[in-house]
Amino acid sequence: MGLKVGQVMPQFTLQDQDGKLFNSNDLVGKKTLVIFFYPKDYTPGCTIEVCSFRDSYEEFTELGAVVIGISSDSENTHRRFASKYKLPFKLLADRQKNVYSLFQVESKLFNLLPGRETYVVNKEGHIQMVFNSINASKHMEKALNAVKKLNSK
């Protein structure tokens, strides 16, 4: 299901790994957003995914994009995870899965596993790309290509 290309990104506020509030409206009109939802810190697939975003982080920032990871893990778990893997971007804690619901991210495996979806949102707040795949290794590449395409317009 999920949100579709062309729709306006829902506004949300969550705490990051440092306990600071992140409000999506602070970036609308200013930056391209890359928002990736992932199931859980420290799991093999999720570690591959966040590290691929980390390894290409400079390329995203050079293109004017802000990368944000969201899972239902706590701020403390995110802080340890970000520190261990030297993640340069914000990890947001969606403990109640409210933002998962706003973005209509579907759970997998009989609702036991939170979904894995990536969104690219333009400066105006419109969704430009949606990628829904349990295959963690493809999300960064799809997002980077979408950001490059946005910048070539």
C-alpha cells in the first residue's frame, strides 16, 4: 500500500538518537529528504542498509539531500547503533509506529517485522520516489539515483 509518488509528505516530529526533537517541517522548502524506514537496529540486513547510506552520505549531502533513518527502536538503542557504525545522519525513534502509520509502511511476515521502505521527498514536500523491498542492499542505490534525477531537472 504505502504513500504514492506525487503525494505530500505527512508532517511528523520524532526524537533523534541524541534526544533532540526533529520536525520534518523544518526542512520542507529547504532540502530534499531521503527517509528510510528499517525494521531494527543491529540486525544483519538493517546494518547493511544503514552502512550503505553512511558510505554514500557525502554524495547525498553534496546533492543537497538530508538522510534520515526511522525505526521503532529507542533513542538509546539508536545512539549506541549510530556510535558503533559511525552514522553521520539522524536516526529517529518511532516507538509507537505513528510515523510508520502516517507513511502507511506495511509490516511484513505476519505483522511481526516492521516494513522496509525508502522515500525521496523534494524540497516542496512532495514524494518523488517510493521503494518498498525487504532487500536492504538496494535502498541506498535507488534513493541516490532518485536524488540525482531530481537535481538534473
